[in-house]
Amino acid sequence: MNINEEILKLDWDRDPYGLYEPIEYTLASGGKRVRPQLAMIASQMFGGRDEDVLPAALALEVFHNFTLLHDDVMDKAEVRRGRPTVHMKWNESTAILSGDQMLIEAYKLLSGVPRRKLAKVLEMFNDMATEICEGQQYDMDFETMNRVKEYQYFEMIGKKTAALLGYALKIGAYIAGAKKKEQDLLYSFGIGIGFAFQLQDDILDVWGAPETFGKAIGGDICCNKKSIVSITALDMADEESCKELNYWFGQILEDNTEKIAKVTAIYDRLGVREHCEKGVKRLIDSALRSLSLLPQNEATEQLRQLANKLNARKN
Amino acid sequence: MNINEEILKLDWDRDPYGLYEPIEYTLASGGKRVRPQLAMIASQMFGGRDEDVLPAALALEVFHNFTLLHDDVMDKAEVRRGRPTVHMKWNESTAILSGDQMLIEAYKLLSGVPRRKLAKVLEMFNDMATEICEGQQYDMDFETMNRVKEYQYFEMIGKKTAALLGYALKIGAYIAGAKKKEQDLLYSFGIGIGFAFQLQDDILDVWGAPETFGKAIGGDICCNKKSIVSITALDMADEESCKELNYWFGQILEDNTEKIAKVTAIYDRLGVREHCEKGVKRLIDSALRSLSLLPQNEATEQLRQLANKLNARKN
């Protein structure tokens, strides 16, 4: 079953067009469809039927896209996946309302899971959705904080990014009839690669190759965004470097060339990159250990490859 | 069981505070709690236990308040129930995100209904939520339309206002074990009083007494808002009156005293008020007929009184 095709098969040709067109636009804009795929793979690992897990897989993808839509309004982002964001192409009210409807559509899709699994799946989905809103709130709170501690940053990305991956796997496994212990191991794997993915993203934002990263390098430095890199740097820094970093993190500039160069030089001097990369490797190793305790079959192998690809990723 | 107390008992003292405080603020701001009460009364009509319907009743109230929160952002409303709206007191991102979380909380509450009723209640709740978003979209679409037909207006308020009342009753009845036919009669009653409520609101906006209406009189005229009054007036108007109305509906003014007086005079000349009031009476009579086909007990009597009060309401 090709999950991307299933997503594009969803029919949004309904009245009022102004409500559903932005939903179609958002879901047609691509993305890697990682979350629904994780749900399908988890189900396959336990011999589940694709059609049983499909409603939940689609619900997860629609939910994920809903969060992007509303996050883009909150972040005033103008471009997403190479196209204007919904609030730019239409307007903000449209982005709010079509986003709300997307969240409701996610629950509609979810209601299609096998009936005797519904209550538990709904509960897991609600918990997942709550974590993501909480994560977004922490992320917004961080903007006005001078210093964010590493454990706070981990709590934030755990909720905002990792939870959805963990729950996608857990829900898929549950629907396929996996035992509680197996669901939990898959959840751990998902959380681990979710953390690793976000940290890798933070690292590539500083040291990625512009031609493969897909975003401008140094974006986090420009807008003084908290990331594992900036947090680690402040933790590792001597008094002098700390002062220098805080000076730059207090600047909002038109031309960021010098700022990016200077801050990156401090990161390099402190050995921040190596430290963060070790962190990513530890997370992936731990995720792979969870995986090794699960049934070994084609699905497990797919997840293993995903984790290894993540470790080597450049974009 | 006092539904207002149950709503105020919901505990929002959680981290991150920035996410949950606006939810608590919104739910503590009062309102008549009509929707959860309708669910409870419908359940009582069929001998249902209050505790079985309570999760759905709470979910309906939380959902309703979520729609108000996001509608206020879209409408840029500054005051709600005598207090600053969430996006004024905090900011727009907070209003969007806390609203999203309220919608998720509604689904969390809903998941507490008796398990073998859950699938059907979830389905009804999803249909209801969809209608409300669609209604809001139509309402926004109307802002940029020159002329809205009566049937379009009815479709809009049917979704935006009436559906929630109809579904509150239907869901309450279903949980209490009412037959399909009985659920449908209650749904009809709810839709009928929902329509009547909105039309009465439109009428009072023009002819209400300032001291009892709670809002400034003539608000719809000032901002050229489509209402049953303006739509009926254009339908009843001769060519000359039509021209006059369209002239005024094209004006955006600082001081609306003359505009309100002139437009109201045209409405009076055309006999719009009597026409609209007859419409309200017809809707209520029809709603009462649905009620007469249902079991007659204390609950039915409460709904009858509600309908009659609506007919005579001045605020």
C-alpha cells in the first residue's frame, strides 16, 4: 500500500470551497509522509493488515499537517515546502479555520479504526496531540527566555517533535495486536529517532552544506533561536566565550554574515559540533537497542535503515 | 447535577501554564451553559444517568468555547462576556494554540462516554464540529458578497448556530438509549430553536431595548452585516427602497447615528420586523410540535419552557 497515494486520494472537493481548498493544498504539498509510514511499518511488524491501520495512519498525517499550518501562522512563516504558506496565499482567518477543520478531519479519519480498538487509539491520539501543543507552547516560551537549560530543550523537542513519531509507531503496533511491552519498545525507538532528527537538524543548521540542507545555513543563529547547538555552546563556554556568545545572541541585524561567521567560530573553538554529534549517535544507538528487542523481520529492518540514514543525513 | 459547577471543576493547573491559563480564563467567563444543559435534559428525558452523559456535555461546552475563542481572533473582537478576549489579553499565537488545545480537550472529555457508545458519539461530534467550521466559513464568505439569499443565510446559521444545539440534544438522547426516531425529533427541536434564537438575535440587534439587549443597538447595520433583517428587507423592497438600502449598506462611517436611523426607518416602512417575527414564531411552533411527539415528562417541560422563553426574549 502506497501511503502517499492514499493521502492524495482523500477527497476535498466539497462546499464551502474556501474551507476545504487550503486543506487540499496543504496535503498535496508533499513531505516525506514519515509518520503514516511509521504506523504502517509498526503494524506490519506484528502481521497487522494495512487496511486496519490505514485510518490511523492518515489521521496522523492530517494531524501533522494541521500543526504545520497553525505553526506557520504563529511563526509568520511565508514559505513551506517551496510554496506560499496558507495564511500568505489566502489569509490568516482562512489558515486558522481550515486548520481547525483539518484537526477535526484527523479525528474523523481516526474514527475508522477497528471499533474495538477505537477507545484506546483515541486516548493515545489525544495524548499525542496534547504533547504537541504543549511542545509548541514551550517553544514559544523559549523565545522570551534568556537562557534555556538542556533538559528544558529536551522536554520541548520531546513533545513537539518526538512524541508524534513515538505515538505513530505505538498506535500502529497496538492496532496490529502487539503486546504492551512491544508497543513501548517501538515508542522508545520513535522518541529516540525523533530526538536525533531534531538535534541533527540543529547541527545542520550551522554546519550543513547549503546545497543539500534545503534551508539557508545559520538561520537559527540569525534569529537567536535556541537549539541544542547554542545551548551546548553556552554550557561548554568559558567566561569570555560566554560573553561573546551573549553579545551576538542579543543582536538583531540586517546583514548576518559577520554574526554567523563569528558565532560559528566560537562553536568550532569550543568543540560544540563533536559534542552534539556524539549526542545524536548515543540517541540512535539507544533507539537501535530498543529495536533489537523486537521481532526481527522486514519491518524491523526498514526501521533500522531509517535510523542509520538519519545518522548519516545531510539534509 | 449542576453543570456549571462541573465545568468549573475541570482542572487546568498544569504546565505549560501559558497554554492552559487561557483555557481556564475562557471557561470561567460564564455563559449560559445552554449546550451541556440540553445534553443533560435530553438524557433525563429517557431516564439516562447524568454521569453517563456528563463527559459529552462537558465536551460540548469546551468545544463551544473553543469556537468562540478562534472566532474572536478571526473577527478581531476585543471583548467577550464583558472581558478582554484571549488574543487581546495575551496575544494571537496564544489564542490560536490554546484554542487548538481546547478542541483536543473536548475530544479527551468525549472519550469518557460509556465505551460501547463511543464510536457513534464520536461520529456525531465530528459531524457537528464540521458543520460549525463550515458555517463559520460561509459567514466569512458572506462578508465579501453583495447579496446573500435567504436560503444561503439559513444554511449558514443552520450550521454555525443551530447544529450544535441539535447535536447536543441528539447525543444526550442517544447516550440515554433513545430510539433513532426520538433522537431525530430532539435534533429537529434543537435546530428549530437554534434558528429561532439567531433570527431573534438579528431582530433585537435592530429593535431591541439598549438596556436589556447587552450589545449596542444597530451593530449589524453599522458594519453592513448580513442578517435575516437586511436580507428580508432587500427581498421585500421596491426599487426605490432597494436603492436606498444598498446606498447605506455601501457606507462605512465614523458616526453611524444617521445611518441606523435611516435604515431602521426603511425596515419599518417595509414591515420587515413583523415578517421576521412571524418567521421566529413559525420556527418555535414547529419545534414545539416535534417536542409534542416525544415522551412527556419533566425534561420535556423544561425544553418547552426554553422554547417559550426564547419566543418572548428581549436579550
